[in-house]
Amino acid sequence: MAEVGEVTEGCRLPVLRRNQDNEDEWPLAEILSVKDISGRKLFYVHYIDFNKRLDEWVTHDRLDLKKIQFPKKEAKTPTKNGLPGSRPGSPEREVKRKVEVVSPATPVPASTETTQASVFPQNGSARRAVAAQPGRKRKSNCLGTDEDSQDSSDGIPSAPRMTGSLVSDRSHDDIITRMKNIECIELGRHRLKPWYFSPYPQELTTLPVLYLCEFCLKYVKSLKCLQRHLTKCDLRHPPGNEIYRKGTISFFEIDGRKNKSYSQNLCLLAKCFLDHKTLYYDTDPFLFYVMTEYDCKGFHIVGYFSKEKESTEDYNVACILTLPPYQRRGYGKLLIEFSYELSKVEGKTGTPEKPLSDLGLLSYRSYWSQTILEILMNLKSENGERPQITINEISEITSIKKEDVISTLQYLNLINYYKGQYILTLSEDIVDGHERAMLKRILRIDSKCLHFTPKDWSKRGKW
């Protein structure tokens, strides 16, 4: 059996952890870092095949040293012209590498304009059916399960866009950024435990608590500094225009160029809870839509999404986040629904930028499913015939991109082949499940409360 002193970075071994059912388990983990505090060794571990937000510091008594796997010695880095080669993921290499975004959605079948909906009974228990595309074989579902879709796609991520605020990238995945660097964040009445690395100033990462002003998101090193700041900060809501209010819920539109400091602070906070994104400080090309909850003290941030002012790929969301204290309460779907309401006003269809986080993918799948099923179940037959609707019509009504409509129908496994054509059949189980889900979905966007005029950014020069 190995000694504790032999455990180094790169070693793999089973580590004791408590699972969701409050039971002990011993998953395989990798040692990412080792530190010594007052003669006591601590090990930062990443559980293999688990999300990085579960990474943690552990003591030696939680390590199973009998099954340790020592790291293999790496070959020397090849050189060219006497100079060391750039490591994979370095800026020099990233600039040269050409990569392609792979969407989690199934490829779009041709001629989707001809796809129709119809009512068709299945085993005597179905209420509705929708005719799918004729002349094409049914494609298997390309949307993975929650376990295999942490970032919504196993494809190659896009190369970093150097103008983005938070952009998709895995090239930054070195030993430093793999480790959480902030212990705790105090934001208003909440204390948040970050899930991932965020590039806050190095001198703040050693603090037990990082304090943020919940209105301007300025970060300070102590409670005393925060109290002093609050006497000077006159903000009680995010900067920008309030474009929606219903009850206690409001949305503010923030221009990344006009409110640069707030936008950058928002991105730093968001990076604590978004893994597959890299933070850059040019927020000019982005708009930020911050959702807040109002009380007598002001408008408290609940979550946000950002979008490009000009997107060549029909993205209506770049990053989206509901802060942990507000998760599992319907706010995530509300953010998604609001992004599509904006797309409806703009007269466009939209889709979120890929890759999505595991939680983001689950939220989008759920929203797409509920929205599309709501339309299909409300279809009415004419002259006793099955009601008909095209994929294009669903896309136009919902502003959901056609690819996402088709992938959702396939994910729900609704497509069936009958008498020479493809139809979509809603069974009693699907209908009942949808009705139960809609009863729980209390928070909805009211389009009458939206006061939003889209801008043509192509005519505004440099935003």
C-alpha cells in the first residue's frame, strides 16, 4: 500500500464521498493539487465521470491508497528549429486550428416545409398525432441523456471568439482553471459556493468570503469595504432599461458597451457557475438581460442571459444562468421563455449558443417539449379530418428554430410510420405528463407586459 507522501498530482484512486441519497460511495478520482496546511495535507480531487462542480478538497483519510494509480511519465515535448512546440490549446495553436461546431440537435431533414400534423389513434389510447416528413427514414435520437451530455454535445467546440464576454472553449482547461479558486461569495442575503474557476484578481482568491454589491456587482475583500461601498452606491436595480415588469419580476436590458463595468462584473460572477465558457473583457458586442425580483430594498438579481447584438447563426442566447438560490423554482424556464418572446418581437427564430451546460440542456429540452406539445394539443380538427400543421408553422409560432423543433420531436419519440407517411403520435402518457408539468409551471411571461423595441445593429456602426 502506498504512503500518503507518495500521493502526487495526476494520481488516480478511489475517494470517499457522500452521494445524493446520503450514502457513502468510492468513485475513482484524480488528484489535481496537493497543499499542506499546518502539517496537514489536503488533496484537491476531481471525480472521474462526475461534473466538475463536485470537485473538492479532501483529507488523506478519504483516500483508498490500496488502489492508487500513479501517473505515467510524459514524453518530452517535441521541438522544431530548436524551440519547444506550443502546447495544445495555446493561443498560437488555437489561431491555426480550424474547428467546427457540432450541434446536439439531429440534422434537419430536407423539405421540412411539407411536414404536416394530424390526429391519429394509437392502440386506442392516443389523443393526437402529427404527420411527419414523408419520404425519409426515421432518424435515431441524437440528443444524449443527462449523463452523457454535460455540455450538450460530444462534438468539437468552437474556437474562442476573441470579442466575446463568455464564449465556448475548452482550450483553457489547464490545471489552474480546473480548480475552484473562490471559496464563498456573499451576494445580498445569499452566500454562494462557486462551482467552477472564475478569473477574479489573484489577491481575492485567498479570502474565506468574497463580497459583492448585489446591485452593481462590484467585488470587495471585506464586509467593512462592502458597507462603505453601499453608502456610496446609489443603484437599487441593474443599470439599463426596464423592459418588462409583472408582479415582482422585472427584466432589464443592459448594453455591454454602455455599461461595461457592470457587464464585466456580471460575467465574472456567471463564470463561477458556467464551466465550458472562457471570459474575455470585451462586452461591447453583447446585450445582457437581467431578471430581478423586487422587494422593499430593491431589485435583486435572480439570473440573466446574454445575446450578441448581431448573430450570423441565429443565436438568441449566448450565456444563460439562474443563480443557485433561485434554481428549481421555474426561473430558468422563465429566462428561456423571455428570450423567445424577444425573438418573436424581432420576427426571427432563435437557438441557444452551443455547447449548453448539463443543467442548461435539461431546461431547454423541457421548455421546447412543453411549448411544442402545448401547440399540438391545442390543434383543432376541421370537417372531421386530422388537424394539420407544418414544422415551419410551429417554428414561426414559437420562434424556436426548425432544427430544435425536429430534434425535440425525435427526443420525445413521437415519430411513427403509418400508411406511407411519418406521423407524430401523442400517447396518453405524453399528454398526462405534459398536463402535470404545466400545472406546476406557475411562472409565465405575459407578452402584454413587455415593452421592447428591437434595434437594427447593422446600421449602428460599431454597436
